[in-house]
Amino acid sequence: ENNIHVKYLGKGLLIMIDYVELDNIPVTSNNLINILWDRNCEMTLAELTAATNSEFSTQWSKQEIKQFLGLLVQMEYVQTRRQGFKLYYSALGYGEEL
């Protein structure tokens, strides 16, 4: 089922993403993969935690988000790249020509 998720940012600014719900993963994992698809860039754990809590009005900790991301990596929806001490997450296929 596809939904449109709209977030009001104030001053007339909206973020719109076409929300795709995968029925084989938890809601929070769905939220994370949709953020990665919408942003179409690599994001750190801190960035994903802040984006999830802001976009979906939640209060997940970084450790909790990391568990949901682990599921997405295990299921091969998300890939990781380490640079120094930082781990970057991106939707599988990020940076590839469509």
C-alpha cells in the first residue's frame, strides 16, 4: 500500500515522500527505509535517528534505531559503508544509475 506522508516544516515548507510499506518488516524499519529512499543519500545513525523522530513524531534512541537498521541490512534493503569511525547507511542501489 502506498501512502503520501506530509510533514509541515513551518513557513509554508512541506516535506513529501511517497511512503511505501513493506509488509515483511516492522513499522519503524519501514519508516527508516522510506527516509533513505526519500533523501537518496548516505546517512549516519545520528542523522537517521533525528530524521525518524522528527518525521514520524517518535522518540527512538540511537540504539533502538540501530537494531531496526540491522534488520534492514540483514534483509539486504540497506547497505553500510564505514569511513573512519562513522558508519553510513544507504538504501541498496544508492548511487547506481537507473
